[in-house]
Amino acid sequence: MITYDEKEQIFHLSNKKISYLIQIEAGGIPAHLYFGKAIRHYHNHFRYPRTDRSFSPNPPLSTDRQFSFDTVMQEFPGNPGDYRTLSYELLHESGSKVSDFRYYGYKIEEGKPLLSGLPATYVKEPADAQTLTITLKDQLYDLYLDLSYTIFADQSVVARSNQLRNESNELVYISKLASLTLDFSSQALDLIHLHGTWSKERMLERERITAGIKLLDSKRGSSSHHQNPFAALAAPETTEKSGEVYGFSLVYSGNHQITVERDPYEQTRLIMGMNPHHFSWKLNRGEVFQSPEAIMVYSDQGLNGMSKSFHHLFQNHLVRGRYQYEERPILANNWEATFFDFNEEKVLAIAEEARNLGAELFVLDDGWYGHRDNDDSSLGDWVEYKKKLPEGLLGLSNKIHDMGMQFGLWVEPEMISEDSELFRQHPDWALHIPGRGKTIGRGQFVLDFSRKDVRDNIYQQLKQIFNKVPLEYVKWDMNRNMTEVYSVLLSAEQQGEVAHRYILGLYEFLEQLTTEFPDILFESCSGGGGRFDPGMLYYMPQVWASDNTDAVSRMQIQYSTSLVYPISTIGAHVAAVPNHQTGRITSLETRGNVAMSGVFGYELDLTHLSAEEKEVMKEQVHFYKEHRQLIQFGDYYRLKSPFDGNHASWMFVDSEKSHALVFYSRMMAEASSAFHVLKLTGLDSTKEYEVEGQVIGGDELMNIGMYIDTEMWGDYASKMIALKAVE
Ligand code: GLA
């Protein structure tokens, strides 16, 4: 998969789908040649053209006026003379911020090494991937940069990460070390990204790239509701079904930054990595700093093609553990049913109704510990609140299990309330700057997870519960962003490390916990989708996608989440109407159809249902169980965007293309409306399918399409259509 042409100094990474080409250019810098559809053999015709560009200096010690680091496409730029956004920035002991890294050597190995302390994609067999490491060395100090590239045998993916090794006698401070840089030659490109806020996560944005710099980031200490660590660059003509697109995703859950720069020669540079904001890392002699991993996907089959690659990669090479391929249980959660106001009797009544509907798992949400009656207290005190649960969690869990249901529990381990025993004992355990006030968020502070003693205390508390109480599921929440990012145990010159050390501490904690409790299904949550990123997916195979449970909002949130993340990762529940976040009223059918397009559950007071509602829910549960494998693990295609008009549609197809499920919704009803046609995708054009009592060819469904909303009535109407291939 990886070849090196020694004479021309060209690296070619390729499989049947893609090629990636790097050439060591004049002055020993790795220049970028190509990333895209597979090339059989590269004939070295695409060297960077030589032209004297005024005000673009030539590399140190070079007299070639026609070559400049300022204009050439590069793999990991940072040397003097490139005035574009750079991949790294180091502060040397001398006070200089200038580094000059040049080619030093390379290594090609089978498989893919693990990244120390960080989540990353993996392969089970060495033959499933090859990894190239290109080493650069600074011209003045014994500092080495290892640029790592993994190509997978069967994926349109290259995974990248970088290491800085300090083998000099001096200290060096890292102010920036990106995970990937990709330069594009002059061409029109659109930038696609997912921004938002709480309850409105991952809103899809598409815009033309013009001259200058566009910066997308999170400085919140988490990957955030506000900007997902994802971006794509697409040709302007690219649609869901066709055209070229490059997708980028960062396997990291903390502060991140994506910069997209169009230079004066119309070249585009994308850089993705940890956010340099307030970041600095002291690297002593003999130490190594590892950047998080970034994933690059290439598709010439539009956005659906890109998503398919991300889904397959994350499903098969990122998510781990028992639940990787296991169907996820249908759950009932008591949060929107009771909020903090519950007792054992109330939750048992809800669990019993859930069981009667056919749900499989009952999840007890926030409010079961300390003396938690609202969000002002008790975080950090992970002991049962006996007023609400007189027989404790064990008693409740036993009763839920006796009903024939699984039991799950909510926790928020990274937080501390001022009103808690933990805070009274250890006021310095919250992130804070001595002498300054602490910023409060949702009535709570953030625990300093960069500290091992803090993590150990919380670990022991959780472990005690998980050992005592039979549990099949845990929802891991994180309900505010970081401020006063300072750790009292670190020296002044290391304070820029705290945000990253926190995330490393969190990863270490999760690695230990998920290893010690391999049978617990973990669902990640951060006020809904505030930490929906590949880093968390390495430890927890599903995520509560948003606190917004309104079916119409959810169509947008889930649609755009699917750009990157597999359906098996997207938690989606039916909630009450009027909806708690929007006040909107939608039918139970539509709420069900939207929630069934993810990892399904209910989150409303099931003890107040009419007989008719119960019947509908029973049917939903039955329907979901019947199609669960297809929905959670099938191929997924977006058909109509809820961001573009009055319709939303997507579909699921199994690997044999013999079963499919189509979701369609029309938002606002219209008198005398047009007849809308829906063309399906991903089917087998040689097969016939049974659709709503009729036999129709796959070719007909994909090319002629079908009239879709002739019988729809009222606002926010929706339907699910099942397709089955006939022999
Ligand atoms: C967050 C979660 C919710 C719920 C509450 C409990 O907002 O996203 O689902 O668990 O916390 O406080």
C-alpha cells in the first residue's frame, strides 16, 4: 500500500480506492502532491512549478529564486518564509519562535501503532493497514518531528498524527502542533461544517471559500455544542449523490481548531488540530509530545459517499468493546418525565409501563445522589439519596431486573457542586486560580481532572457503585464548559498544559473504567451533544445527540450528525408534547419515526398515556425491534435535507440490499401542493422490491422515483416505508 521512489523521493500511499502522494522537495521539505481517487502509477509530472514570486523568500541557504516555502504545497509547514497559517509553532529556550525542520528519514510499517494516551482508529490485523512515518529534523537542535500517515486496506481514508521528540539539551515549549495539514492547488471549493449551540447542535453550513482565513474552533475545554471537530471541502457542484469531497475529523474531545486559508495564488490550506488558544506544553529533553489523530476521507460519490466512509471507519476501526456490533437496547429514561422530582415508586411505575410497551432498559437520570433536588448541589457525592430511594440503587436495580428489564444510571463524574461534601473537604479540587473568583456554570464547577488524586477519588466512588449495583448501562454526562483553567499542582510555566492534561486524564479514566466494566454500555452526553466527537466514541459507542427532543429540530440535528457519525452512535428519544425545548406539538408517529432513525428510546412520563398512545408505542417498539439491525448497522443515505426546504428524507439499506427503510417527512402542509417525487438510492437496480403492497424494481425506485406525499395530512407529517427484495 505504501511505496517509496528513492530517486525522485516520492511516497505513494494507495489502495484500490485512493492515492496520497508526497514528494520531498528542494531544501528537504515534504511537499504535498495529491490526495484523491486511486492512481495506478505516478509519473512525476506534477512537481510544484518554479516561478519567481516577489516577496516570497527562498529557503535559507538556497539561491533558487524560483522556489519558496511561501507558495509550495506542503505536508506540515512551519519553516521560515511560509507566511500562511502554519502547522506548528515552538518556542525555543533562546526566545526564538523560528524552527527549521527538514527531511531526515522515513519508516514504513505494517498495521497501525496505538497512540500513547490518546484514542485513535485501530486495525485488528497488521495486514489491514500500513503506516508511513516521515521524520524531519530541526537544523539547529536535536528536535524531531515524526509525521505519521496510515492507509487502510479497504477504506478511502488516511489517518494522520504527529509527534515532536526532544533529543536536544534544551527545553522547548510547544505553542501549536496540528494533527493534519492539507494543501489544495487552485480550485473552487466549498467549506462544509457543523456549528451550533446547546439544543441546536451540528447545524449544517456550506459556504464558498474566498480569499483570507476562516477559523472554526472550540475554546470551551470540550469539543463543544458550538463547533464539531469536523470539516469538509467539496467541489461546488458536489451533491449528496455525486462529486468530489474531502472530509476531516479530529479524534479529540477538547479544544480544537480548524483553519481554512485561501492564499493569493488561490491555493487552499486546511489545518486541523488541538486549539493553540492558551496552550503551551513544556517538552523536556527526552520527552515526546503526541498530537491527537485526524482522519481524512476522500469521496467522489458526494457527501453520502464521504459519510459512508466515516461510518464504516468509526464502526469498524474506532468503536470498541462488547457493543461494537451488538444491537442497542430500547430505553426509557426518566429525565423529561420527572426531572429531579421522583422517588422509587414513581420511577418503578414508569419502568413498568416501559416494560409493558416492550422497552428493554430503564435509565435513572440525574437526582439520585447526595441531596440532589435541583441542579445546585451534590455533584461529587456519589452516594444514594435515601429520601428518594429508601432501598438504595441496589433495591431499585433488583426491582427493575425482576420486571425483566435492564437497569441504567446517569452520572456526571467530572463535576463538583459547591454544596457537596467533596467540595467542603477539597475546595482546591475544582479548576480555579488562587485569589480569583470561580465562574459558575449550571450551578457547578469543573473538577481538575488533570490531577490523578482527583480522578482516583471519583474512580473509587464510581467503582463502588458499579460493583454493588447490577447495571447494564451508564450515561456519562458533562454539563458545563471550563473556565479558570488552572491547576494548583502544576508550575507557572505548565499552566498552558491544563486543558490538554484534563482530556488526557479523562481518557485514562475512561480506558480504565471501560476495561474494568466491559459489560456496561456507556452513553456519552454533555448537555446532549456537547461532546459528540470520535474521541469519546473510542470509549463509549453511543451519544445522547441533543437535549432537544423536538422531532422537527431533531430532523436537522440527526441529519447533519449523520454526515460524520454512524447511526448506531446517535441516541434519539420520543418525548412529550408540547415539547420541553420548543413548545411544538408533533404527532406521536412523527416523534417515533424520527427517534427510530437513531438509537431509540422514550423520555416522557409513560404513566400518563392514553390507551391509544400505548398502542402506537407498542407498534413502534415492535417495528424498531424488527428493523433495529438495519437501522443501527445498515448503510445510511440522506435523500432530502431539512435545511433546504419543506422535506426531510433518509434511508437505510442492508449490506445485501435486500431490506431497506425510508424515512420521509413533510414539514408544513400546503393546500393544492405540488406532487413531490422521492428518488431512492443505494438499492440493487437488478432486484425487485415489495413496497407498500406493490412490487417495484430497484432501478425504477432509484431513477423514476415515487410520489411520496400525496396522502399526507397536516403539519410535520411523516412516514417510514419498509422495502423488501422479492425473490
Ligand atoms: C443534561 C443531559 C440531560 C439530563 C440532564 C440532567 O442536560 O443532557 O439528558 O441528563 O443533564 O441534569
